[in-house]
Amino acid sequence: MFDFDKKIYKYSAEALEAVKGEFEAIDRITEFNQQKMLEAFIDNNVSESMFSGTTGYGYSDRGRETIDRVFAQAVGAEDSLVRHNFTCGTHTLAVALFGVLRPGDTMLCVTGTPYDTIHPVIGLNGKDGSGSLADFGIKYKQVELKADGSLDFEAIENAVDESIAMVYIQRSRGYSLRPSLSVDEIGRIAEIAKRKSKAVVMVDNCYGEWVEEKEPTQAGADLIAGSLIKNPGGGIARTGGYIAGRHDLIEKCACRLITPGIGREVGATLGMNRELFLGVYSAPHVVGEALKSMAFAAALFKRLGFDSTPASGEKRHDIIQAIKLHNEKNLIAFCRGIQKCSPVDAFAAPEPWDMPGYDSKVIMAAGAFTLGSSIELSADAPLREPFAVWMQGGLNFHSAKLAIMSAADEVLKVQ
């Protein structure tokens, strides 16, 4: 059905053989997390009646209240806020930041410069008046990563003191080649923060949910947040986000999302409950499929002579795979290969364009059922050194495998 170069089929078979051990490890984690999720559903008496939606104020919405308990239990947190009206991951993170921080507080990011979309929220873009944290008198500091992209624990020790109100951690690599953080590393940061201050430890957990057997809330983090069109929505949730952690902090975040004095007591679910429950329930398995897809990609492109991070066989802490493709021609071919083997918009040919907020052209491939869904297979890259493509997702391994083979085939054609 798919007419790839014979070399692609040969390298694919070799890659599958090479990743057998990785797949077994991924399956063990997936089974553990799926059991943990099932237990949370059973313990909280999830019933079909909770899938009905409410309108207007949404008072006493049993489904809304129960999914908060289910999610909190699944991530080992005291409480959570799971809502369809979080519009994206950045919005969710912003609600958490504004919910917890107060004028005069200092936020310390210990993972270098955070991802681009959070810059205006913090006020790093130098534009005042838009309602950023800086506009409200909240100060910002950061600890740089080491030259190899790893955490500088000595510098973190020196930076954390009683003046710090929040220690902020970005778990995933974002648009960089630095390693993503393990839960154990996050736990080590949390230990430093709690020993030296009363700071809230907050983690941008995007792309990391269900990749390990523990979540950051089980390693000392006070608050985690992410998007439901990434890992925790299982490819089923069409929108939304979550915040999980300490109960008192979740209450503050709810007041920020809705309004003080009302908080989480209102919010019509409008028939969205069913897909939120089903998405969260499916998430551990879908994340396992995405991890297998990325492990296969690293192994296949290694055989084509391209370096990846994480490297083939390396332990993973998020669902992102970066592949260094050497030049612009290969980048474009890769993304077109992913797109032409996607279930949606396979007929489209991605073109580089001047994307707002970036200093170079960007190319994106995403044939997704939900616009912008990062748990579905997608790939994107700025056309600049080191000419790396960032790929993530894969609702099921067998389809993602074909798309990755298609990308490899297109790259081979332009050699």
C-alpha cells in the first residue's frame, strides 16, 4: 500500500529489532499508569450519569467535580482543576501563575529561559501594559542551564532563598536540544527549594504526563499544569487543560480562572464531560504509543546517519523527539513526508512561512483530528541551525510508524 524505497523497509526492520527492549520498558510503564488510572476511576465511582453536561451556571455538576478527584488521585495530588475552558497550555500555566503569585513576589525559573509563548505572560518581551506578571509588580529571575543543557544544581542552591515565592520548572525541552527533566531531577529541585525557602514549586508538565511511573506531584512539586490536547487528553479531549497539586493552591487557581468568591462552584460543562473522562482514561495508553513511535524514529534515522535527542536507547522523560537533519532541504522533505502519511490533510504540502514570534521561517506538519493537538503525530522546525526537527505524538504506533517511514523516504529522495 505504501511504496517506500527498499532501504526504508530494511532500516525499518532493523530499527524495530533494536527497540524491542525500549518497547518492553514502555509497556511496563504504560501498564502501571493505566492501572493507576483505572483505580482512580473505580475509587471515585465514575458513572455514566456524570457524562451529561450542564448549562448556565453549572451548579452541582457531578461530572466536573468527579473528574477533578479522579485526575488528582491519578497524579498523586491533593486536588486538581480539569476544565475544557482552559484554551491552551499557555493559558493554563498563566492561570496557575496569576493564581498563586502576588505583587512583590519573585518567580525563579531554574531551567533557563522558558518556552517562547510564556514570555509575554511573565513580561520578558519588554512590552508593558498587556497585563503580564511584570505589570503587577511580580519580579522574575532565572538560573541558566549548563553548557550541555543539564541543570546547574549548584547555581540553583545559590539562587534559592527566602525572597523567592515560586520556583518554576519547565520539564520538557521545548524548541531546544537540552535534555528533558526526569521526575527524580524535579524532586531534587523541590528538595532544595523546600530546604531553603517557602517557595511554591511549580512545574510546566507539558509533554511529560504518564511518561514515567511518577508525576512531579509525587516528588515534591506543589503544582503542575498542562494541556489536554497534549498527553493527558489522550487524543480525545478537543480542548482544555489541568492544574493539579496542593488543595489551597488549586482553590486560588480556581478563583483566578473564574472569579474570587465563586471559584470552582460554577462552570457549565456543555456536554464536554464524556470526552474529558474518556480522554484522561485513555491517556496512559496513548502516551505509550507516542513513546514507541519516537523510539522507532530515533532508531530509524540513526540508520540513515542522523543524530537524535533523545538518542536511540536513551531513557525518555517526555514525548518529544528532536532529529538533526543537517540542512533546510532535509527539514522540508521530512515534514512533507509526515504530512503525506497523515489521516487528515494528507494532500497538503507544508511550506516554510514567517510565523509570528520567530526570527526565521518555520515549517509544520500536522494532519490532526484536533487542531494543534500535540499528542497526535506532528513535526515542526525553524529553518535555521542546527536544522533540527521536533516531532511528537502518535495516537497509535502502527500509523505513526508509517508516517515516520514516509518522512525517511522523502529525506532519502533529496539526498
